[in-house]
Amino acid sequence: MNRFEFGRLVASLREDMRWTQFELAEKSGVDISAVSNIERGERRTLLKDNMLVKLADGFHLTSMERMEFLFAASGVTETEKVRNEDAPAKKRFNAKAFIEETGRRIARIAMPVFVTDAFCDILAVNHCVIEFYNVPKELMQTGNSVIGGYNEMSYVFQANSNFPDIIGNDSLERLALINVRYFRRRTLRVRCKPYFPYC
């Protein structure tokens, strides 16, 4: 993630909280000019560790969200790795073949399995998921016509879900909180993408 993308991420997290730049500066203890520069992707503002920690505190990020936030601020992309000269040449990645093979493998697992992308949109599931969550056929058929229609959260918390009956209403609130925290952490680095506000 480059500085400009990180700036959009900070702006998006701020907007999620419905804060102005001034309010973020006030809540985090980071100077408002620094907040403004970060959001614009200005290179003249150094992303010092203490400044990033203050922003993470201001956003009330969990430990796992902080890890994603600091990694995003580092400017290292997921594809950038230390070069190994002795490593054999990599094959070209075939996403369609990967999903098909993953689908064949998870079909044999006798418990619910989701395969999701960075937005927590479902790429593949096994039959256990459909049975466990009592997913209506309409939801599966109309998912591709609605933004976020295949989002994991839609399936777990859809109206006809067996989820509350299976885990018990006493555990529902705790498990819902765990799911929401997982969703927030997994999607933190894509929060600034145009797709995200519709999920």
C-alpha cells in the first residue's frame, strides 16, 4: 500500500467514525496538519511509530487491526518479498483453476468451510455451510445482482439463519461480536475501496 492509498485508508476509517479531520486530531493527539497531510498522501509527513500508534488508539483498533494498520502504513505490498536468487521460477497463477481445485477439496470436509477474498466476499463454500446457515436459494441466486450479495456477513446473519438456534441465543451476542471483529480486521486495508461502503 503506497502513501496515497494509506491516506485514503485513514480518511475512510475517519469517515466510518463520522469524524472530521479536526475530531480525529483531537481524539488521537496527532496534529491536524499531520492528519491532513497523511490523508492526502504527502511524503513530507513522516509516518513515525508514535504517530501511527496514536492514530490506532484514536480509531480504537483492536490488536489484530493494529497489525493490519501498521503493515499498511509500512508501504510494503503483499507481493514484495525478499528476493531469493536460488528460488525456481514461479508458475503463472491461475485463479480459476485455484478456486475450482479449492472447491473440490473443501467439498470433502465435513464441517462448514468458507473461502473469502479481502472484502470477506465468499468465493467458495461447501454444502455444510449452506445447511448449517440454512441459506435460502433466493439469497444464492440473487447474490451476484446485489453489491455485497456474497458477503460472508450476509450469510451468517441472514434472517432465516439457523445460527442462533445452533449456538443458542445466550452465545449469539458474543459470537456476533467475534464475527464483526473478524470482518473489521480482514477488511481494514480495503476499507477505502469504492466497493466497501456498500457491503
